[in-house]
Amino acid sequence: MKLSKSLSLLAAGLASLSLTFVAHAEMQWQDNSLSFLYGNGYKVDYSLDTDDASRSVVTFEHASGHSWGDLFIFSDYLASDAGSDELYTEVSPRLSLGKLGGRDLSFGPVKDVLAAGTLEFGNMDDPHRLTATGPHFTNKLAGVGFDLAVPGFNYVQANFYHRNNDDRADNEQLTLVWALPFALAGADFLYDGFIDWTSASADAHPSMNFASQLKWDVGAHWGQPKSLYAGIEYVHWNDKFGIKDGSFGIDSNERNVNLLLKYHF
């Protein structure tokens, strides 16, 4: 209990401290984007309506590098064809121990070691529920991150977290993220994504969420590379939300393909 409380406070502290650093430290680079996705095959919404499987998703993303580390924020607004709405946001600051300590911490494939934190916020408005407002939650994650040097990739990161969950028992999470640019038949592409693996807990099954995007650099064709992408997103999620597939008659293994447009500004 003391460890969970300490890690929870660390995650909140990392977010607060990083936002303070944003205002007072040097920003070295930043990228902002808006995406629109549409797909079918979504599983385990709170209404458990099997016809409520299609989603339109609008996503805002911010990524930036600073003299203290880096910051990633995204917010998804999901609207189903059956009328349910969901807003989900993550704020993920990482403090570079190498930069803050003025030392080179690289070894082997590791370029830097970071203190990593994430705050997850969610809520849902679902007309199929007895009440108009669905669950609201704030999960706090804290741990350690590694920047990895992998040939050909723009970046590869591995983050290990302890999760302090709002609505269930605490557990652990491993997150891998990557971005791989490549050219094919004279066109430029980007393949990026993440893998989240969460451990079992007292009230949840282990879960693995693999989501990746294959995108064609449309903007490069009119002299504005990396400004507009078109492509697909594929989601392969086993035991979504820690619900074991088949338990209570619920299909929690999600497989869906989304059409994607993404604009960077």
C-alpha cells in the first residue's frame, strides 16, 4: 500500500514538475497533430451492445523534447454509430536522468535512462446505460524509461510502470513505442505504434494491446513532407481492459482496422 501510494504521488509529481519545466526550460522540438479514424470491430463498450462496434475517433497528439526530457500527450474522442461517446486522455512526461544530471548514461543499445510517468483520464456518455454519465477514472503510472538506439528507426522507447488504478487493483505495465520510416516505389511511408502489456492483478487478467499505423506521406507529393498522412491503423488487443475473453459471455479480444487521415501542424 505504501509503495502504491508513493508511486502514485511520483506520477502526479512528474506531471506537475514537467509542466513547470515546460514553462521555464528550453523546448528543443515539438510536433502537434490531428487524426481522424473510422473502423469496426471495437469490443467491450460499457453498454455491452454487440451492435455498437463501429467508432469514429478524433485524436489530438502533442510530442515535444526539452532540456529536461520529453512530453507526450494525446486525447481521443470516440463516438459510436449507436450513440455512445468517450473521451480518453494520457499525459506522459519523462525526465531525462542523463540531461538533468549532466552525464552520459548510454550503454549498449540504451541512449538514455528516464523517470517515466503517465496520467490516464477517461469518461463516457452512453445512452444505453441507466444513467447518462458513465465511469470517470484517473489512473497514475510511474516507473523508468529507456531510449534505445535501433538502426533505421526514428525512435524506440521502452517504459516500465507500476500502475495505481482508480477502479481496480494495482498492477504493472510494459510499454514499447517505435517509429520506422521507409520508402517504397518512390513513395515515403511511416510505420509506428505501441505495445502495452499489463500484468494480472487481483481482479484483472493480463492484457496485451498492440496498435500500429501504416501511413503514406501524402504531403511529400506537393513539397510539404510529414504534414499529411493517409493510411490504416490495426488494433490487436487481447483480453481488453483485463477482461478474460469469454468470461461472462464477453468477447474481449479486439481486432479492428481503421481508416486514417493525420495532419501535422
